[in-house]
Amino acid sequence: MGSSEQLVVALDLTCGQYVCMPTDPADPRVQELRAKSFSGDRTLVCALCYAERDRRVSVVVKARVAGQRRPHFAHPSGCAPPEGRHNPETMWHLTSKSMLAAWARRQPGVVDVRNEVWLPNHERRADVHMVFADGHKVAIEIQGYPLSDAEWVNRHRDYQHNGVVDVWLWRPDIRPHRIVLSDGDPRQQLWTFDPDQQSVTLFVGAPHRTLWPDPATQDDIFHRVRHLPPCMHDELIPLRCSLDELTLTSQGIPIPTALKEELAVEFVHENNRVLRSSEQDHDPDKRTHWTESVSSFGEKVVSPAKPRPSIDMAAITQLHWIELQNRFMNVGHVIAYEDAPQLRRPNAKQQLVQCIHCGQQLSSRTVADDIPTCASQSTAIPNSDQSRRAHTQPFSVQPRPTAKTSRRTTPSAPTQAQSTSRRQVPDQEQLSLFSL
């Protein structure tokens, strides 16, 4: 038999407050209750007999160490109600009020906790009424039977008009009252209370199973995972926590921190997954770059950054080739530019030029540090004027004599077709502009 079906709450006439029986029979408070019970001064009476039948029935303390049943109160012989026991729903309501009032007294900032407090105009009576040090008021309604939507709306509005934040805890075995979610106030959630386990259950919305638009909005992603508050037609997922894990503030009962962080992580993971999936669907070959930012939950959210420019490897290879040629000329070599006219990118994989003085060859695979000094430099070092002219004037290559042409014969002037077909030799100063 659970505590909601046992009499675990009594009324202390000396202070006018409900008293809850400790769960541990070895608790020192058990002996204090015995002193006020039927075997003591009889100031501890059955709260339900007092409220329903206006009778002061002293209770008997039942608490046996290592017993099979939890400590509870009982009626003396011949003093039980006509049915032998009180209504279970009424007992659940009374037990819940007592436990929640004791819990509220332990919360920081609470200066006054009372049961059955009327609103100023006697419109409603709060089951547990709390006043905070800053003057804010909170009421906990412990609802053990179903309400119509109109009844709940009227009660909720009465609390709002009187400046009282109302929190509703429902009996676990009744249907969820989704009308609570229609208010749009995040302080209103679907809570149930189990006094047997001293636990509270919060219902969260299950992930939606629908077709999503592309691209998905943040609201769509929010509903792809478990979410709070639930939507009106959501499948509900119960999440239980101990009453001691909850806190009470002037705005009601906030969502437990551990649960909030868990839901935030699920949202962040789904958000990142959608971003990556969306980009892959639009351009599978595109390499994505991601940046991190902080979400409203305090978690890191990965989002796509500006796309980085693509790398032209052919251009990098050509710039490296030009740099090698500059290094080749800096150590005294003179390139026959007929080998590389206009510095065009050759189609061949390996590029090759040759010094017109020593015949040293340079390829695109040559290591820059391995380029030797021109052999002609070691035999005859030109003066500064000649060296300067050698590096500032373009080199012209004379055509090789054929068998029919004598070396002493002055070559004829080139025809128009030959002059147009010969490519212009670039200036070496212009070539140095291509160096990295």
C-alpha cells in the first residue's frame, strides 16, 4: 500500500499545521509525534476527520523499525470513518499538500508557506501558498481529479488577476490536461506528483515525425528532437526526477538544469546534422568549413563559414617554375628564351630550359639549392657595366647556319611572315615581377 493510500498526514492543533510522518522509523521526529498522539497529549488529530466530519480524532503512530510498511498514522479502535478508510483521492491530495509545503519551506527566499490560503477576493483557495522575500507570491495547485478546459482557464485567470504565479501538479493516474499548454507561458508545464516516491514527473514533447521543408528553419529543428513545452498533439515522454532535485523560485518551478542541458545538446546535434546534410545534398563535392558559436542554451553550435577560395594547383606550379628560373639567372645563367617563349604554360609535365653559355639545364623538378653557378662566371668575370647590361638587355639568339649558307654570309633580312611568326622575347625585368 502506497503512502497516498495510507494516512501519513495529521493535523497539529497546537500550531494549526499539517504534519507528515517521516519515512524512516528511526527518525527522532517519530518520538515527538508519539508524544502528541493518542498515547500522548492527543493534540495530533486526523486531518481528514477534522476537515470532512469536524471531529477531533487523535491518531495512533505506527512506526516499527525494520517493518514491512512505512511509518503512518491510524485511527484508534472504533473511531475509523464509516467506510473504514478515507477516500484515496482525498488522502493523495492531503499527503501531497503536506509534502510540498514542507519542501517549499526549504527553498531559498521563501518567507511564508501556508496551506489552504484564499485569494484576496475569496475567488480561489490555493493548496500551498508561498510568499518570497521580494513580495512575489506563488501558489501550487494539487489537482487529483479531472477538470474541464473552461474550469482550468477560469482558475488560471483568477490567479493571474491577483498577481500570483500558479503551478499545477496533477495526480499521475489521470489524463494529461493539455489545456495548460495553451497559455503560451513557459512557466506552465505538464507536471505530475507521486507522494509514494516523493517524485515529480515532467512530460516533454516527442520528436515530430513529419516531412520537413528544405531548408529547415530553427523551429523545425527544435521539433525534430524532444522539446519543451510539448505541442498540443505531441506524443508525451515522461521524465521523472526526485522532489529534492527541483527548486522553487518566484516564477514557479523551473525546468531542472540537467534536463535543460540534455535537451540543449540534442538540439545542437540535430542542428549541426541538418546543416551538414543540407550542404552535401546541394554540392556533394564541396568541402565544408565550419565555425563555432554559442547558442542560447550556452552550447557550441557549428555553422557553415564563408567558403574558402579554391586552390589552383596549376597556377602554384607555374609560379614555382618562374621562381626557379629567376634563381637560375641570379647565379649567372642566361636562358635561351626560345625554350620558353612568353612564359606560357607548357602542356608537357616536365619543363626544361638551358643556359646559352655553359649549357646547364634547368627543369621544373630541380631543387633551388642545387642550382650551380654558371661555369662561364668562373673563367671570365664581366665588369660591372657588362654585367648590368647582360641582365637588363634582352638576349637575341642567332639562327644556326645551314649547309647552304656560309658563316661569313650576312643573313638576309627576315621576311614579313618570318617576323610575325617569331615570338617576342620578354624583358628580364618584367620576368622578375612573376617571382613570389
